[in-house]
Amino acid sequence: MSKVYHTGHAINVANFQKLIAYLIGIGAIYDPVNARIFIPALNVMLVLANGKLQLVKDASSAFDIATNNREVEFKNIKKLATRLVNALIACGASKQTIADAKTINRKIQGGRHGDLIVAPVPTTDVPLDAAATLAKNISVSQQNFDFVLDNMLKMLTLLQNEPLYILNEVDLQTASILIKITGMQTANKAVIDATPTYINAMAGRDVVLYKEDLGLVDTAKVVKSYCLSVLETANPVYIKINNLHFRNF
């Protein structure tokens, strides 16, 4: 299953919520002139950020389910392709037909769909351009699945056009291969359909949290600067505020 860890983003939002609580706690001392850091404005940003995190979580879940199902459908396809070539040889097909089947099989064996992951699994978190990074990885992976699927269709066409390809083994018969390919197509389409929602959800989250000057992280830094201007560095509340860390991914 592909995984993109969103822990760091959630920590930023959780710390932002704590920051607001501390600001409410110091009462009238917190009285900035910058409307952007008024407490009501901060609460609006908090609600929006939590909503974006939830959208990413939902989209990520749907995307992971789709990619997992596709992995299942494509599992062992290389072994199946090799069995089909050997079955074609055994049924007495011509050398040219066998050569064509071997060429198709080599392409299927070269497809690295089983080795690729849809997105990198970072040790900390994904960067600010997470949507672009994920889109690039998904595109590379998608091309490999499409490539394997295309060649399986070519293999099926070749077998269907070979009059000697009549087998007792049900799972190697063309009707069974067609069913298998249909399942692969359905699973592949599900990933394609789930991808835009996932990418857009991540992009939307990144805007709310990390947009320069206006995002949650930069806003939190402005709030911390204001607090430093009105509170002593030794003030217990300021110490707590200062210990809230906001990372700009």
C-alpha cells in the first residue's frame, strides 16, 4: 500500500489550536492591531485547516484502497504471462506466433509495476510541493500499470487469433484471460478516478497551512512575535507559546 505520512501537518494544526487557547488565557494582554491575528480570525483559520486535513485523510484512504485493490489484481501477472507463452508453445503454434508472444511477455516482465510505490515514504514528512511530488510519482507508477495492461491485451488478441490455442486448463483459456484483464482494467480505472481528488486535497491543505505570509504556519510565527513584544521571555505563558513549534513543509 502506498503511504504518505501527514503527521507533521496535523501537529502544526494541533499546535495552532494550543496557541489560540494560550492567547485566550492571557486575556486583555493580547490586543494586536493586526486584524489577521485577531483571535476570531485565528479560529476561522483553525476550522479551515482542520477541514483541509480531513479532506486529505478521506482522499488518502480512498486512494490507498484503490491502489491496494489494483495491486491484488495485477499480482502474479508476470507468472501468468509466462504460462500463456508456454501453453502457446505446447499447443503447436507457429514459430512466428510464439516469437510474437515472447516479445509481448518480455515487455510484461520488464514492467516494474510490482516494484514501484505510488509515493515515497518519507522519514519525517512530505515537502511543501507535496501535491506536485505525489503527482509525479503517481504518473510514473500509472504508466507502468498502463503498459502492463496494454501488453496483456495484446497477448489476449494474439491467443484469440491462434486457432490451435485450445486448452483444457480453464485459467489459461482466452475467456478466463479476458475476465482477468477486465478486472485489471476496473482496478486501474479506480486508481485513476481517485487520483485527482487526492492531489487536489493535498494542494488545498498546503495552501491553507503553508502559503507564504498568509498560511497557518506563517501566521503562527507572527502571533509568537507579537506575544514576545507584550510578554516577558520569562513569563510562564510565553514559555509555553514559544515551545509550540511550527514547521513549514
